[in-house]
Amino acid sequence: HRTFNLVPSARSASNRNEAMWVTKLVLGLAALYAAIIAVMYFAQTWLIFPTALAGLAQVQLPTSAQRLEVRTADGEALAGVRIPGKGERAERLPTLLGFGGNAWNAEGMALYLHGLFPDRTVVTFHYRGYAASSGRPSAEALLSDSLLIFDQLQRAHARERAIAVGFSIGSGV
């Protein structure tokens, strides 16, 4: 003859409470992780291309600077700047075509490169969707725009050689 204890022991109830607490904790952490991944997924374009951080620089361009514009095949306007080199060697040296980082301003980039290499002509453009340029940035757009800019530079100044210089995301371009 056997007897069964129908009242759960205090130990088994404690184990069940602990297991439920651990389960709730794991599910909560999984939900938090999923929420963080979802936010990053929907914000990835802004995280990679923070157009608002670049803004229009409050820089004083030299009086010799020229404003440039290139139109893309899909109708977007890319704004750029050209700062001619100084000195007698400027015409013989290759032009520097600068591509900045994902939060860089093209005018600030032009001044930076011109400060490093004052005897070289410097050309930079705002990426698509960044200050003064229209459109929305994407990896494909930056790559195709960089090729278009290079080709336009070669057509406009056929006798000049050009060297592309990239920083951060601009090095991928």
C-alpha cells in the first residue's frame, strides 16, 4: 500500500518559481535584443550616412574657389567645390579628388586637403543627400556618383591628371 503526497513540497515550489523567473529573464533579454536589432535595422541608413551631422560647414573658402555641380542620370544635383593650387607647380601636379567620411562636409574636406597640399588643385563634392546635394545616400549611389564625378572632372580638365583621395567611407569610394 502506497501513499501519495498531494501537497507539493516547499522545495519543488521554490524550484518552479526559480525556473519561471529564469525563463522570464531569458525571454525579456531576448525581446530587448530583438528590439535593439530592429531599431538598428530601420536606422541603418542614418547610422551609415548621418547627413544631418555633416551640415553645411561654416568655412571661409578662398576667393579662388569655384562652385561646381554635376547632374546624375536620375536627375539629382551634386554640389562640389574646386580650389585651384597655388604656385608655379600647380598646373603640372595632379588634381586631388577628395572623398570624405560619412559625416564630413565637402567644403571642410577641400580646405583640409588644400591646407595639406597648397600647390595642388583640390576638388570635393557633397555626397548625394548631404548638405547642398539632392537625393538620398546609399552605397550604390556613392559609388556611381564618384565615377560620374571623376568622369566629369576628366572631361572638364582633360589635360589634368587626377588622384582620388578617400577618408573613412570615402576610401571605399
